[in-house]
Amino acid sequence: MNKLLDKALTILAALSLGAAAIVSATEKEPLAGWRYPNEADYIGDWKDFRKEIPVPFHIQADFNGDGIIDHAWILIRTKSKGWGLFIFLGQPNSSKKVIQLDDNQKDAYPQRMGIKLASPGRYETACGKGYFDCAKGEPEILELTLPGVDYFMYESANSFFYWDKKGKTFKRVWMSD
């Protein structure tokens, strides 16, 4: 029993250190031309829905199933309008591989968008619900075996980004319109 408790405490300590690293990382520019959201960015929907979604611009999980924690961020442009959705895939050497999943260059209001964790499970997609015809290769039912990113516009459309093991890349499927 003590070994189990020791292991749980070790995992908890590691997670706490990971959270501290995220906090310190937010003080720096994540990529040239981009910045992490900060407290001043809690306006509009981020402020209105903060009780339900306290951190609408960052989630973490093992998105690609390699056993290393990855991070999804909505980042804000520093020199022009817009925002982007990025995945920072953890690597064995503690570096990050960055994948940009969305790029909005026109709208200066990222607070309309949010991200949440999409847990493994079975989901009916937008085309499966009959909102529109399924495109070639688009599933009516999405079966997530790994966590994904639920990328949504508040009180509107949403899509999931999920890791495609075969293609070794992220795919996007619309969940509502």
C-alpha cells in the first residue's frame, strides 16, 4: 500500500512541476510573432464563461500516444490581428515539435474561440448528425482512442483535432455547425 501511495505522490509532484513550467513559460514569447494569452485577455467570452472554462486557451494531454505530455494553445499574434491554434508535441529530449492547426489572420478577437479536452470515446460528427453530407473519408462516428482538442466558437460551431496514428498527423472533423 505504501508503494502505491509513494508512486501516486511522485506522479503528483511531477504534474505540479509540469504546471510550474507552464506558468514560467507563459512569461516568454512561445514563437516569434506570437504570445501566450494573459490575465488582461480575459474579456468577452473568456470572461463571461470563465467559471465553466477557467483556462480557455490551454490544455495538455498525451495527444499522440507517445507517453509524453503535449500542450495545445490558442496564441495571439504580437504584430498584427489574429490568433492561431498550436500543438506543442513533447519530445524525448524535452524539446517541443510545434504544429499549427489553425491560423486566423483577420480577426483581432481570439476570445470568441476556446479549447477543451476531447476525451477518448465515441462521438457523432456533424455530418453523422445530418448537418451536411460527409466528405470522402469523413466519419459519421468518430472513435477517439487518445485525447483530442475540442476547438470551439462559444455558443456556436466546434470541431475536434485528433491524432491520426497512421498518418502521424492531426486531422480535423466538424462536430457541430
